[in-house]
Amino acid sequence: MTHPTPTTNPRSKTSPRKLLPEAFSRSAFGRSTSRRVSWLPLAASLVLSLLLPLALPLWAQDDETSRARNQPVEPLHLIDNVYYVGASDIASYLITTPQGHIVIDGGFVETAPMIRDNIESLGFDLADVKWLLNSHAHFDHAAGLAALAEWSGAKVVASRADAPVLAAGGSGDYFISAEHNAFPAVEVARTMDDGEQIRLGGTTLTANLTPGHTRGCTSWSMQVDDGGTPRSVVFVCSVSLLPGVSLLDNEAYPSILEDYLATYQRLEEIPCDVFLAAHASFFDLAGKRQQVASATQNPFVDPEGYRAYLAKNKRHFDKKLAEQRAAAEKTTAPEER
Ligand SMILES: [Zn+2]
């Protein structure tokens, strides 16, 4: 894989990463604005190469929005054997079993130590993590996987469509450039097709392929025992439509519209009592965390919140699709106007 040099580092001032993929502005995805270094005098480039790595670590989420979403927070027991071990918005989940544990998502590079500390402060051993699952191969959910895999010895699991992007350190996404999505490459030990399962110590995680946001976006699901009541848990990958993504005649991803529509239908049909997702803001972790102590029922049992999340995103999706269709008609039939 290509490892960005300090002068072409996408986190450098030449192409600031303003926001996470879910909220990326169109400008953040433009052509590379990195500068070539050949014109620099040798002395200046030496100074730069010595100083920049100190001031600006590679892979860093160095912009304000990313940092704001990646604040350390206390881990939290969600339900049965499921724990939140991620950052303020960048989610990560620990699923414990008597035969070892499963972690879903690794966050940014900077999230990985938070995830490790959260797992350990809950009293679990990182070395007992056997499987590292990924929701999708974007830098804010996949960049910490390499470190977590190294520290724990766990094997990485991802969908067949997203695995090559993980193996290539972020290049190969249909929309986000390799430079913007760059993260430490990670070897995928098991690739999942739709409906395939990971089983460990009495727990079964099912890979539900929900493509659109990435080609292999995976919403994992499992069953838990909520004090004698069985509950369906869904870890939603993401249905966010990044600003600037074309749903019509998308050469990089020809089936994007069909995939998104099928994903909405799939998620609307899947049973969901416990709504969790790749971003904590999707299911209001902060609000629900406040309710834990006083609520008579587990606030994470929230099928209505799940429906509301899907409905809200579908309205936005339909609006964007209508806008893109209107724009396409305008350009193909100007004489009719
Ligand atoms: Zn994403």
C-alpha cells in the first residue's frame, strides 16, 4: 500500500478533512490538492520531513469535527452480553462470551487505545477478543482495526465487497478517494456473504449486507436474552448518503440506486428491538446513557427509534434522488423548458 508522506498527508493543511464521511462536505472529496516536493531545496525538505511527523502524526484525525466525535467516554453495558466500548460518537461494541469475545469496529487510529482501555476497564482482557468485525471500510470505523488486531491477536471479519478496501488500506471505495480514506491496511481472515454467521461461545452474529454507503456495508445482528425476554439487536452499518454521491449513472458503482433501495427495504423488514449503529448519534447514545439509571425499562430497547432513524434517512434519500432526477432531466431535455 502507499503510505502518505508528510507533504501528501491528507490530514495536512493542504487538504483538511473537515468532517466524517457521514457528514462530509463535497469540497472534502475533490482532487488531490497535495503539492509535489521536488521544488523544495533539500534542506527545507529535510526540515519538513523531520518536523512534520512530530507535529502531525500520520493517520491522525486532526480536524475539529473528527476530534469532537472521537472523545473518550466511559464504556457502558447495553444489554445482556453487549457493551459500548467506543468513543463519544465513533462506535465500537464488545460482545462477550465464555469462549472469548467479539468486537465490532475499530474507529480511527486514535480510537483504538480508547477501545482497548474501555474493554479493560470493564474487566475484560483484550487478548480474549477472537473476532474483530467491521461495519464498513471507511477510515472512521476501520482505521483502528490493525492496532486492535495486533494487540489482541484477533482475526478480522468483513464483507466480501469491503474486504479488498480494508486490505488496501482504504483505497477502492467508490466515492472517497484513497488519500482521504487512507488507514493502516488490515488482513481480512474471513470474508462474509449475506446471511453468513460468526459463532462463538453461544453467541451468533449474522452479517446482513446493506450496501449503498459502501459496497459491502454490513449491518450485524444477534439475539440477546433481556432478563428472560428474547430481543433482536441490530448494529446498523449506515444508510447515510454522502453529499455529492450520484445515485444515477454512477460509473464507479452502477448498482448504487438499486442497492440503497434494497437496503432500506431490508432494514425495514429486519426485526429490531435493540437499535445500535456505527455512529452513536444515530441511536442517541448520550441521551439513552442519561436514562439508564432512572429508566424502568432498558432505554436501548427502542424499536421506535430504529423506525424513526430509517424513516428520517429515507425522506432525505428520496429528496436527493428527486433532485438528481430533476437535474438529469434538465440537462438531457433543455429544449422542452
Ligand atoms: Zn461511513
